[in-house]
Amino acid sequence: MPRTMSPTFRELSATEMHELLARNHVGRIAYSFHDRVDIEPISYVFADDAFYMRTEPGSKLATLAHAPWAAFEVDEVRGPFDWRSVVAHGTVYVLEDVGSPEARATYLAAVARLREIMPGAMGADDPAPHRRVVMKLYPADLTGREARSAGGDST
């Protein structure tokens, strides 16, 4: 009977985590309030060591207004033992085009980042005009793991 090689697991380096986050644009944001935890897919741009996202008004924003701490996960999966995953924990801030010059500049910089993956975002040609709330998640920490099957290629 042939011997099956076990998969290997390892931590990703900071460079590998940043590269994975930069080349992907859909992740999952998890947030909680009291005894309820929710997780939702959301598109994002990772740049300047932060996640830029947008959403529509609703329960996610109401929850994050009370408890702005969130987890954010991005995966690349090729099979049960061929994957990479990065998890961030941090605080979510809603950005607005009002207030101080610094606040407006932060908002405009976030919109510019979002337009890198969706050129019409927040403009007249926006394909999702209902998603008008811009958010930024500052990760307090990032952790990354990889699994590789015997003979599996790294992503």
C-alpha cells in the first residue's frame, strides 16, 4: 500500500500576507453585538496597510456603530489542503465627505482606492449606487496560514 504524504502547514510572512490581500478584492467581514455574530462577503481594496470598503446603509452599519471591532478574512483556496488565508482584527471607521479638511482628504483617498477596482464607484457611472457608505478598517493585527498538500504548488 503506498504511503500518503501529510499536508504541511505554515505561517505566512508579512510580505506574503500583504501580497495576498493586495491581489484579492473580496473578503468576509465578521462583527458582533451582544450575543449575535454576523459575517458577510464584501469587496475591498487593501492599500496603505488598511482595508477600504463600501456598503449600503443597514444593520451592519448600525451594529458597527455600537461595536466597531471586526475581523476580516481573505482566502485563496485550491483544495482541502492547498490554501492560504489571512485574518485581520481591527476597528472599522465610516468615512464621510464632510468635516475637517483631514476627514475629507481621508474620504477622498478612500474613494480613489475603491476606484482602482471599480472605476465608476461613487460617481455617475457607479454600478452599485446604493453602496454609498465608505468604510476603512485599520487592522491591529494580521495572521496568515498556508496549507500545502504533497506536491501542491504555493499560490
